[in-house]
Amino acid sequence: MQVRKTLWLIISCFLFLSFVSKNDSKLVSQNVGDIPVYDFETLEPLLYTNSEKIHIVNFWAMWCAPCVKELPIFQEFERNNPNVELTFVSLDFIEEIETKLKPFLKKKGITSKVILLDEGDANSWINKIDPNWSGTLPFTIVFNNKTRVFHEGSFENTQELENEILKLKTDNEKK
């Protein structure tokens, strides 16, 4: 009887610890190297600001050819507009951060802020960002404290990105 109780206690502790550790990882971001890993709940506050400063958040992945093609456009825009805050939200696999994502970013010369979103069920968060977003990548949000502009698809050049910024500024002036 004592063996059964001890075994039950060990199994219960194991199950409890695995449950707690899985839930705790959703409450606090992880860090793999210098790339933070967020669930949607942790990422969501970064999609809003109280500032008039312009923020650009680009959802992308290494396996998405149009996403990769537009990365230099964002890099050029960021170099020419240091007052704009750019964040890349990678939808790549967490287990590939060290082996693929970090080498990819280094090869491409990406020095902007990169966050990995580790949220398996895209249907649970895509509509929270924009109900009109089909889920196609790349997807970009340009925003400040007054206005948000959404862009589904890739930018072909910096002028297209600047046009989105101009829409934001025009909308701000209307408010």
C-alpha cells in the first residue's frame, strides 16, 4: 500500500510540474539566444502604443519567399528613418532559432528587433490583429497612438512602404 501511495505521489508531482511549467512558459517570454519567443498574449501589447512615434510590425517567415524578398526594403527604410520603430515577428519554428533563423538573419544583415511568435493555432490570434487578414504572409501593421494601417502582401519597393506611412499620417491629420 505504501509503494502505491509513493508511486501515486511521484506521478502526481510529475504531472503537476509539467502542467505548471507549460503554463508558466505562456506567461513569460522565453529567450533563445537574443531572440525573444512570445506567445500571442505576450506579443499583443507590442502591437499598440501610446506614442505618436510610428511603429512597423511585420509578420514573416524564412520559408515565405515574398517575406524574404521584402526584408531589404524594411532595412533600407529603417536606415533612412531612425525615428520609426521596426519589429519583425517571425513565424518560424522555435527549434530552428539557433540552426536556421539566427544564421539567416546574420546572412541577410538583419539588425532590427526580431521576435519569434510561438503560437500554434493561428486562427486563435489572426482575427485579433485584423479581422480582414486572411493569414497570408507577409503582413504588416503600421501604427501610432491614433491610427493603424494594415498591409497584406509584400512591398515591392520603399516607395510602397512610404505610401503606407503617408496613409497613417493623413489619417492622423483627419483625427
